Amino acid sequence: MSNYKKLITLINRKQAKVCVVGLGYVGLPIAIEFAYKGFFVYGFDTKESRVQRLKKGISYIDDISDKDVKKAIGKKLYPTCCVSDLSKADVIIICVPTPLRKRKVPNISYIIKASNSIRNHLRKGQLIVLESTTYPGTTRDVILPILQKGGLKEAADFFLSFSPERIDPGNKKYPFAKIPKVVGGISKEATALTKTLYSKVIDKVVTVSSAETAEIVKLLENTFRIVNIGLINEFAMVCNKFRIDVWEVVKATKTKPFGFMPFYPGPGLGGHCIPTDPLYLSWKARKLGFKTKMIDLAAKTNLFMPYYVAQRAEELLQLKGRDIDKARILVLGVTYKKDVKDLRESPALDIIGLLKDKGSRVSYSDPYIPYLDINSICMKNTKITQAGLKKYDLVILTTDHKKFNYKPIAKNAKLIFDTRNAFEKAGIKSAHIIKL
Ligand SMILES: NC(=O)c1ccc[n+]([C@@H]2O[C@H](COP(=O)([O-])OP(=O)(O)OC[C@H]3O[C@@H](n4cnc5c(N)ncnc54)[C@H](O)[C@@H]3O)[C@@H](O)[C@H]2O)c1
């Protein structure tokens, strides 16, 4: 029997052993889902502390509870740091980070390192799937040569494909199984095997003609977001010049039943995906002699937003006769989006830094972050109290966590700058609440 036939039979019978490489925001939910659906899963991570926590049934990811971890371990999830376990798996799914380097160029060193580990344990009959977001060509031009170094051939001996991860941390409406999965293989055999694999855990799998197409699908998704967010952020700044409420504008515009999709302004972009992924595309396009003007402009506009917020804060204080270098400011919410613990690339951190540079005394309050020790900011969370709120010249709402109790904040703060329209959404309107 061919390697392909053997593997497809194993997958169809759920006897294929799956190894997820990298147990972060993406990898851990995938590993758990495969274990729940009856597959034996090795969860491989180089960070020993993470593996130890999982073995004890402790989660370190927002959307995954300790109970979820315990249930998966009780089924068939085996967390491991042992790289030789890679050879025991029939399917290996790579979910390692793809950050940017300081000069905003792609850093695919984690993918290369993981691929080298897999190559050292590669055997006939394995399927390797890359899920990490990256530029088109990574699977074919970077991973394939590494895996073929040992003499095994793709499509005959092993199979390689790309399938972008679309998980949205904190989004309860679309759990893992309900988000359609796009798959593109190096060979048609790889596409077929990957489609069969994901069909066991996800309701809908969409195949495309190549790994490159699958890679760029993810980049279109996040480019669409960065450009539209850049556009609405620019629109917010224009509306402010006209003294028009941008939030009211979007609310009215979205009543058009076709041809418009609402995006909302904010204090800037954060997280691991939207600020990063489109820059993977623009970098690769530049290598091919093409300049992505839209992406570059959107990235620049979004990067400007923390400066804009700090500047507006200064103007608002001036209107109240307060100088920013003598002001006490409370920043509400420091994570990059609401209801998550994730601080990666959070614009609130830039805003805190900018306000401090202007000489303000800045505190923060965030129910998810007990202390900050990041980007040369060392601060402790401030508990919100009625008396405490009265001490601040300005409160800036940067992250609209559901846990904030908006009514008492509005009642006791002297002046509020709301960058998320959170107070109005909570039914509170007042002259001392100024919106972005
Ligand atoms: N976080 C998201 O919301 C999201 C959504 C869609 C796609 N993605 C993409 O998925 C990929 C992973 O992102 P993430 O947020 O899960 O990252 P993460 O930092 O949360 O997790 C990555 C994990 O990989 C581990 N790791 C690093 N190198 C390793 C190696 N050589 N072998 C084994 N483990 C290794 C790390 O220790 C860490 O636990 C990235 O490419 C990201 O762009 C992320």
C-alpha cells in the first residue's frame, strides 16, 4: 500500500497520531480539539514551563479553561518537550510564532527551527502542515528543501501543506470547529490528506490550488482589516476636524444593506496578527520589485493613532486649563483588545509611554493585568474607586473590557476621553465624555 493510502486510512479511522508543534494561542486549541475528537495528540513545545503546566491540568490561554485542559489530558492529549516524539506522529501541525524583527521585516526563524527538528525525525508516511501566518512561498521555498534534505521526497514519502489559522481569541461566536479552514498542499496528495484531516474536526474545509494560494489567503484577510481600520481611523481624524461624531456616521452608514461593512476607529492596532501579517506580504512583494502602497499607508496611519490620542489628550486638558506635564491621567485598559489578557503590540502601552514623555503622572487600571513590566514601563494596576477617580485630571479609555463598570466611572471622573465609544455603548452620554 502507498504511503498516501496508508495515511488516509489512518486519518479516516482517527488512528493517525497528531503532533501539534507550538502550544500557544493557536496550537493549544487545535491540540485540544483533535484530542476531543478522538485522535491521540502529542502537544510539543520547547517551553518546558508550558508543558509542565499542561501536565498539571493548568491553562495559560484565555479561551481555554483548566477544565478544558484536564478533559483533553484525560482523553488523548500528551504534552511533551521531547523532540523525538515527532517521529511517533503521523501528522505534524506547526503553530510557531512569526513575529517581525526590529526593522519590521519577517522573522521566520521559529519556522526554520521547527522544520529542522521535524527533518531530524522525518519518516515515510508523515503529513506536515504549517499553520503559522507567513509570506507566500514559505512552505515550498523554505520548509520543503529542509524536509527533503534527508533524501525523502514530498508526495511519495511524506506530504506537506499550508493551512492558515483563523482563530479569533475572545470570540465566543465562532468556536474553532465553526470557522471554515482553507487548505493548499505542495502536492495534490498533500491537499487531499490535509482536507481529510481537518474534516474530522472542522465543519467546512475549502481547498485551493497551491500552498502559496493558501498562504496569501490569510494575508488578504488581515490586509483587508489593516486597510479598513486605517481608513476608518483616518475618517475619525477627519470627522474631528469637522466636529462630526464618527461613531454616529458609522452607525448611520451601516444601515445601507449592501456594499458597506462597518469598521470602527480606535487608539491603534495591537495583537500578533493585524499589525504584523500584512508586513510579511509587503516585505515579500518588495523583494519582487512591487511596492504595496495601500498596506504601507494603512500601517502608517494606524501606527500614528497612539500619537493622535496623546495629542488629543493634551488638547482636552488645555481646554480645561490643565497642562499635560502637571496632569494626572488614568488609562483604562491596557490589553490590545477587550476581554483578553494579551498585551502584544498593545497601543495602550505606546499611549502610556507618550503621556509619560510629556511629563504626565500616569496610572492604569485593567482587570486582566495586575502589573506591567514591558517596554520600560513598570507599573502596578490601580484599583478603581470613587474617591480615586476624582483625583485624575483625565481618564482615557483605551480598551473597552466588559468588566469595567462604566456608570460609576462616568459619574466620578472629571474628564473622560473615550477611544472606543464604550460609554455610549453602555448607554451613558455626557458633556465630560469626549469621544475619539
Ligand atoms: N494569536 C492569534 O490570534 C493568531 C490567529 C491566527 C494566526 N496566528 C498565527 O499563528 C502562529 C502562532 O501564533 P500564536 O499566537 O499561537 O503564538 P504563541 O507565541 O502564543 O505560541 C507559540 C508557541 O510556540 C512555541 N515554540 C516556539 N518555537 C518552537 C519550536 N521550535 N518547537 C516547538 N514549540 C515552539 C512557543 O514556546 C509558544 O508556546 C503565528 O504565525 C501567528 O501569526 C495567530
